[in-house]
Amino acid sequence: MTTPIEFPPAAELASLLDVHFDDPSLLEHALVHRSWAFENGGANPNERLEFLGDSVLALVVTDEIYHAHPDEQEGRLAKVRSAAVKTESLAEIARDLGLGRFVRLGRGEAISGGADKDSILADTLEAVIGATYLDGGFATAYDLVQRMFAARLLELAERDAALDYKTSLQELTAARYEQLPRYDVVDTGPDHDKTFTAVVVVDGSEVGRGVGRSKKQAEQTAAREAYRTISARAETAGRDPVR
């Protein structure tokens, strides 16, 4: 007989979040991944809560950066928001919380390392935000998001314009070389634990290389290196990198 996987109680997570739930079953539901639901009689997965939490998160982050940066233009604010709520950012925050050990995963997903997958961590974090909103209202959800994302938003606001390096590199190469960068990506390893390596080619030469746990992550890392390489070349030549 297969021994069932044991997960920490949701109440422990609520304590870590410093959020009181009048209806603890909402938080329990937020932790149910579809793989666990499938293996347990078709229980409801957390996907509806994830959908709700995604919208609550976007509104809170938008409100925060809008009021924190009254002189910034829409384009800059959009970049900060996009970087803050992308999958990789949410997964980093979820890891800091130790959220992975609370996620109810099916046996196969758990064995394949699902508790540390960016997509599962990000989706579960959004579901937790959705559950917090339903239980305590917008003010409680706002407070939770504000506490979890404060450091991240401050870090992003202090960065240069290249928050989304793929977009920034595209703008840079279009201006300098009148062409777009090309990404060559290869993957290695088994399906449940792949490593992706991306190479950026501009004007016939490799200008950046990146490694990541997803194709998107590898391309962003490579784009960052390429952006910095081309900008440094421009500075050495004594010219604006986008001219």
C-alpha cells in the first residue's frame, strides 16, 4: 500500500503570512494543485483562486508603484509592474516564504520536484492571495501583497530601464543595427529537470549567453548579458548605445 504524502497544516502557513482566516478552508483550497485533486477523487484545484489572486495582485502592485513614483511615465511603470508579477518573481517570493512544502501535489508531481517549479509556486502564491481576498477583503489582501512585495518593488524601481531585457535588447539592436536579435536555445536533461541554454546572436556575432530552468529564463539571462555587452561597446566607443 502506498504511503500518503504528508503536508504541513495550512494553519502553519497562515501564521507565516501573519494573516487570520475566518474560513481556514479557503487557504486549504488555495494549496490544492490539480495533480493532487486528480489523485483525490476529483477535488477542486486552486485554479479559480489563482485567477482571482492574479487580478488582486496586479491591482495592488499597480496602485503601489503608481503612488510611489508620481513622476514616472506609463511605459516605465508598466515595466516595473511586469517585472514584479512575472512568474520568476512570484516564484522567488514563494521560495522565500517556503511555500513549496505546503502545496498539495500528486505523487508524480511531487517526485518530479513540483514543489520547486516556478510555475507551480507562482500559481499557488496567486491562489493564496485570492483566498486572502475572499476571506478578509481587499484591505487584508492589499496588506499581504504590500508586505510580500515591498522589497521587490523597491529593487525594481532602482534598476535601470532594462527590466525586461528581451524587450530592451530588441529596442537597442533595432536602433543600432537595424535588426532584431536571434535566440538559439538548446535543452539538456530529463523532462522533469531540464536545463536550457540560450545564445543571442546580433549582427552575425554571439553577444550573450544564459542558462535557466526554463526557455524564457535562459533567454532573459542571455538578453541581459547581450544588452550590457552592446552598451559597454558603445560607451567604449564614446557614443550613446542607442544611436
